[in-house]
Amino acid sequence: MKESDVRKNAFAMPLTSPAFPVGPYRFINREYLIITYRTDPEKLRAVVPEPLQVDEPLVKYEFIRMPDSTGFGDYTETGQVIPVSFQGRKGGYTHCMFLNDHPPIAGGRELWGFPKKLASPSLRAEIDTLVGTLDYGPVRVATATMGYKHRSADLPAVKAALSAPNFLLKIIPHVDGGPRICELVEYYLEDIQMKGAWTGPAALSLNAHALAPVAELPVLEVVSGIHILADLTLGLGEVVHDYLAEQPASARSKHTLVGQ
């Protein structure tokens, strides 16, 4: 293959059969269960990278069911999103995510910097209850429950919340193990078509796990629960802060691997 062909065709790895296709990425009937809870403010500040700012000690624990997504297929994910502000813009910082499908793990990490890991989340209706669970291997890590469609929510307000900026910390190492990319990324959900939103009584239980440490942001008080159904497009991102910009290139490439 000629160099010009590599430059023309290289999008993602592997070169000849990328793990995910070129976007845009459209989601149909994307379903959310979001439990907002109050947590320990010191533990929260310890995991949110500057220059993001924490305004309140709140966490949104999300389960997202995606039965129809362009290029990524049918899958479910879950994780913690922390309400933050950046240069006066209020949004959400994605702290961790767990899902059961390889293309969105690869695409999410490589394109935007989503902190995705492989696990087994689920979101389903059980008679009168919406139930979200996260299993990491054989261990139950998280359980969320909410009364099914008890009250209709304010659709314009929910759409405005989904339209707020989202922030990610994209980290890609150099081939020598040192940092190559370390950036704060901002992205938005676009072309949102609301199909419904409901509130109801909600509960959340988090269990300790060494590799899925969601319980390190403990549940002190459940504030609210919301169930959302919408079609939307996942917009591409923009770098809003480069953590390595002030660091000389020579310093960025020098790194000693563990065990060397």
C-alpha cells in the first residue's frame, strides 16, 4: 500500500477493517435512567480535573439503553457524570463508563476520549419498576431502581439539559509509554428529538470493586430520578484545554515504563 493510500484511508485501527465506521453517529430510541445523588464533596473534587470546577457535590449515575445506533449497533452503557462548570458554561464531566460492545468502546476512547471499559450493564422494565444494573464479571457493582413513568417531566427543560456541554479527559499514550495526548474535550448532543421523559421515586446502590470503583463517590442522598426517551446525534468534539501544551516535547516523550 502506498503512503498516499495510507494517508487517504487511515481512519481508525486496524487500517483495513476499522473497529468503528466514520460518523456521524445517530441514536434512535436512546433510553436513559439517571439517578442524581449527593456525595462527599472532597472525594468529588479529588477526581474532577482542573480547570473544570465543581459547583455542588452532585453525581448523575446514568444507565443508557441504545437499541439502534449508527455504526455501533445495539448496546447498553452506564457510568457517572459529574455536574461541572468551565469558563462559565455549566455541563457534565464524564468520570467513568462501562458498556458491553466493542465498537463504541474503541470509537468512544479514540475519537472523544470517553473513559469506557468493558462490563455488563442492563436497563429494563420489571413490571412497575425501571431497573438498571452493572455487573463487572460475576460481581454486582450498581443497582438503580425507579418507579415506571409515575409523572411526566418538563420536556423543554429535559431537552435543555441534554443540550448542555459535555466534558471528557482524553488520554492517549506515546509509543514509549509517555503521554502523547492529554486534553480536555468538549462535545454536544445534537438534533435531539424528545419522545418522552418521566420522573418517579428512585433508589441507587453502589458496591465496592477494585476495577469499577463507582462506590468511591458514595451515595449520601438520592436527589431525583428521571427516565428519558429520545433520538439524537452524538456530535464530534473540540479540544478546549491541552494539559501538555506548556510541556517541552522532549519531556513528554521521556517516560520509564513500570518494571524497566
